[in-house]
Amino acid sequence: AQSVTQLGSHVSVSEGALVLLRCNYSSSVPPYLFWYVQYPNQGLQLLLKYTSAATLVKGINGFEAEFKKSETSFHLTKPSAHMSDAAEYFCAVSNNNAGNMLTFGGGTRLMVKP
Amino acid sequence: EPEVTQTPSHQVTQMGQEVILRCVPISNHLYFYWYRQILGQKVEFLVSFYNNEISEKSEIFDDQFSVERPDGSNFTLKIRSTKLEDSAMYFCASRETGHGSPLHFGNGTRLTVT
């Protein structure tokens, strides 16, 4: 069984500040991990993915995430927040079977203050 | 960039009615999915579909739900007799072959059951 926990349903940062969105996972097999972003009234857009290659993964829009097996974490960071980063962010884990079913965390709404 | 398209963007129906939600996956993708997101809740897996059959389904996907790929491009989700609790945003997704290949999501259909 797999699960994802995102600590903090709401995170507020000032423009230019560091963004840190937390994700911890549970998986009985080596996981594939993803971060998706959802802008208002839109679908889920892939930010980045971890598939057992480099543990530090760079994604779009300046985001990156680091896979830490010892901590079962895959936290998302961005050095400097922009107003346009305001959205909901979802961490997800998938199994290694052909279905690649995704299990999502509860999401974190990022607010960016001017 | 190719994308998953879903129609309609918003569907209102009365309890007990049948609805069909439509999706056009990315053309070279072979795995198809439906997810749903009840307002304020997690994105939940419903079903995955490959090689013209269901490969995995969740407990949510009961006998009231069915999926079909009626032609080479469309992928549909049918709810036979809608209930109030079926009100949600329904997301279609597709992916290409290969472990760890990410899901590409459509913008969703908001289903409102009255």
C-alpha cells in the first residue's frame, strides 16, 4: 500500500522568499514520485518527477525536489517565490507495476504575498 | 505541446440521470486513467485502462461506473445513475509506455449533480 502526506494544507510566503512544500511518502516498493501543480480552474500539470535516477530533481518554473530515502521525503523547493507560483501543489507516488496508478497527497495551497 | 482534452468543462445533471464524460488522450499514449476530486478533498484514482480493458480500479469505481474507448481517439467515463455524492471534478489522464512515465492530465470536467 502507498500513501502520501503533505504537511501544511496552506503555506504563505513573501515574494522572493524560499518556498518549501513538504511531502512524505510510504511505499512498499521503490517509489516513483511526482509533484503536480494545479492553477485555478485548470488540470494538474507535472512539475517534476523522481524515477530512481538523480536524487535531486529539477523541474519547470525553477522548482526542484530532493528524494531522501532515509527520511521517506520528497520536499519541493524554489529559491525565490513569484506571484505566479500561487497555486495548489500535489505530491504523488506511484507503484512500479504496469498500471502506474498515482496516489496523491492532500495538496498544499501556496499563497505568495507581495 | 500535445495535451489531453476533456469535454464538457462543466456538466450539470439531475440525480438518477446517466452522464458521459469525454476525453481525448494524447495520441501516442496507450494508458488511460480517470481520477476525481471532490471539492476540498484529495485527488482520487478511479480506474486505469490499457489494451482495451480495465487494468486497475479503486473501490470508488463500482457498478455504476464504466469506461470505454469507442474509437481510436476518445476515452469515456459513464456514470449510469448519478448520485449527489458523485459531484466532483473528474480528470482524465494518459501516459506513454515505460515505468515512471508521468501522467498527463486534462483540465477536468466539473460534474454537478442536483
